[in-house]
Amino acid sequence: MDALMLVYAFLIFYPLFMLWRWIDGKKDRECYLLDYECYKPTHDRKLDTQTSGQVILRNKNLGLNEYKFLLRAIVSSGIGEQTYGPRMIFTGQEENPTLQDSITEMEEFFHDSIGKLLARSGIAPKEIDILVVNVSMQSLVPSLPARIINHYKLREDVKVFNLTGMGCSASLISVNIVQNIFKIYKNAYALVVTSESLSPNWYSGSDRSMILANCLFRSGGCAVLLTNKRALKHRAMLKLKCLVRTHHGASDESYDCCVQREDDQGRSGFHLGKSLPKVATRALVDNLREIAPKILPVRELLRFMVVSFIRKYWSRHGSAKGGTSPKPVINFKTGVDHFCIHTGGKAVIDGIGVSLDLTTYDLEPARMTLHRFGNTSASSLWYVLGYMEAKRRLKTGDRVLMMSFGAGFKCNSCLWEVLRDLGDAGNAWTDCIDSYPPNSLANPFMICEFLRCCGHVHSIVGFDQTQGFKSLAELITAGQDSIVVEVLLWRKPSTHQEFNLIFGRVEPSSLLQTLIDNSYDSDTPPNLPSNESLAFVATFSQ
């Protein structure tokens, strides 16, 4: 009888014990973000307009058409005057970078950001259990993780992962690796280090598909501290809810749109193909299709299903009557409060905004990050998050959706839950957050400087009855950006040289595009316009 009771007790309590163990184990598998530190390079590495113009003029492989292409790319990129570049371009070594240039670029970031992160969090280097480093376009011996381990004296048994070639989506891949390791190791700390090495990858040729990378990518990086310790939940900033990765590498078109390669002259660089927008859209759609059921409320999923069914029914039975129905759009705002978008470029941000029906407020963090820091590759997501934090947007219970793209072609996304009100601690935005968003993202100084560099302009002046003769930059800065203008452009007379006339009524913010797109030749110099309108005059020479 006693043996039978023991069997009954075992059958009753063992399933309960296993259920408790399963629930308890699930709690230890959570992934909490304790803190992060975005890298802010020193002021002597600011890549302003003047420096950018000097770099362009040093490249003797560029012709007039390449100059014009760079003009379009720079002005339409959404990048401002405060971004940072690799140190070697300030010393004129972009055509012949050394190994030490790339090592120094990475070590400056490692020593600054990781040190600040560990000091602020109170975590000793020897407490780190997992180290994940992603720098896509650099591979050294000893490896970058080994250099971090040596500098900070991490433990001998630290679990190390070194990711290369993952592109701008590498941050979320690193987080996913940590998330999976946390399922095995309890009470662990993980350090994720994400950046990109620009020093050995600056392109000095004339291939347009490879020049574009120089216009978009800037120096940056981020160190992120993660843990699965339940006891530290009250200190954590965010909690990872879910993460989805989409890889379209099996498609040749997707695979070939972002490739590191050499041009016809043997100069290495990063090729961005014309099919990139289409490839990115396809990857985004597939990724959102998978993550939507995990993050959106049931009511929104049901609404979308019903609307989709009605549209299909209407398209079949209503087409004969000539009726049409609007395409159903799923509302991600029903399950997401903030959108943390990779700053791949103005077109990328605007495209995602259109696809998800986002407002200017939703896109502001990504646009301002692109303007202030540029495209810092995989670390850009954390600068966008830093903007939200500095603006005190992140409140307890809010949900943040991160979305990134990368070569391969990949689209990764994840959802974070905010665990406490954020914004008290300073970050990379602290000293400039009050000036964002600016009244206008148009950069008149960049327009003037690139016109001067790319067209050999001697002067760019304008006349306004209230302002008198001023530089283009002064007029726009003075609030003239809403004035309709007439634009004149000609070359100084010389042998076999044409006069170019560009005219039309345009906004100063779109002046550059007008100068590029609406020019034609004339045998005689044009007459100046009347003083009743604002006139910009640029005098060119060979």
C-alpha cells in the first residue's frame, strides 16, 4: 500500500515539479538590456563640408559627371555637417590606408565606449561571460575580440563570437546570438560590440555604384550590455520580446545588390546596385509578415484578414462593375509605440515610412540620426534609440520595433519592451539634443561648398532687396528659404568654352538639383535678372 501511495505521489508531483522547472527556466531565458554606450568620436574627426570638398578634389579619378553624381548623392542623402569620418582621410591617406589606420580606428572606439559602459553600469570586465563583436569589413589577427579581451583582461572562459560580413543588420544578429546563449547559461552578462571599419574600405575610384558608399557611411559604434539575471530586472532599460531574421541570399538579385568588390582599375570598394530598393522592399515585406503575428494584437490581425477577404471578394465580383477597393494596410501602431529604423539613407527611411504609414513624428528619430551621425552601419539603430531616450519619449510599457537591413540580403527586426522611464542619463545626444529637430534639414553650406568644389566656382552670391548681396548660405540661414528665386549660372569666357544658362523659379533648398538637371548651352552670357527677384549667380572657370 505504501509503495502504491509513493507511485501516486510521484505521478502527481513529478508533473508539477517539471511544470515549475519549465516556468522557472523560461524566466532565466529572458534577455534584458542593462545599458548601452554610443561612440562619439573626437571633434577633430568631424567630416564637415569643407573637408568633404577637399577629399573629393584630391581624387584625381573623378570627372565632371562623377562630381555631379556626388552632388546629387550628398545633398539628397539627409546627412548634415556634424558627422564623423575615419582619421586617415584627414591626413590625406584615403588612397593608401595602412593596417595601423584600421587598428587605431577600432581601438579608439573600444577604449572609449566599452570603458564608459562598464564604469557606468558598475560591472567589472571579469564579470562578462559572453562577448560578441561585429565589424563587417575588417578581419585582423589577433581578432578584434582578442584585442578587447587583452585590453580589459576578461576571463579565460569567456564565450567569444566574432562576426564579419553581416553588414548593417549585424547588431540584431549579435543580439539573437546572445538571446540563444541565454537559454543555456543562467545569470550571465553579455557584451555586444558593434561598429564598422571605414579606414581600409574608403573607395578612391570613379565607379558610381561604389562612390555612393563614401557619401553615406560615417564612423560610429556602440557597446551594449545584456543579461538574463532576474535580480537585475529593475535596473534594466529594455526587455527583448521577440526577434525575427529574414535572409534572401538564395536569390541572385538579392545577393548581388550589396557586394564588396574591385572596380575595373583594381580599386576595392563596396558596390550598391540599382536593384537595392526593390530587394530591400521584398525582404522587409517577408520579415514583417513573420513578425506581425508575434507583436500585433489579435483584433488588428482579424481586422486585416477581414479587410483582405472583402477586397478579394470585391476584386472578383466588383471588377465587372468597374468598382475598386483600397489595398488593405496593417496598422503596426496598434502593437508598436516607437519605430527604430536603420539609417541606411533618406530613401530607406522615407520608404519604410510610406510602407508602414508612419508620421513625421515616427520617422523623426531616424532622420535626425542620419543628419547628425550619418549611416554608422550596424550601430545606427542604437543612435536612433539614443535620440528617443534623450527626447524622453520612452516610457514604462512602451514597445520599440527595431528594423535593419544588411548585405546578403538580410532584413532583421525585433521588439523591445521599455521597463522604466528613460532619459535621465546622458548619451551621445546630450550636448545637441535641444537643437533637434532643426527647422530645416537643408544644408546651404554643403550646397555652396560642393558647388564650389565640383564646378570650380569662384563665387556664389545672391541679391535680395532687403538683404542686399549675400552668399547663398547667408540668405538661406537668414530665413529666405521660402523665397521663389531665379537662378543664373554661366562660365567665364575662354577658348572652346560654352556659357551655361540655368533658370527657373525654384526654392533655394532645391537650388542644387536645378543647377544639375536644367542646364543648357548658350553662345552669349545671359543678362542678369531684375532686382525685383532674388538672383543667385555662380561664376565658373575651367
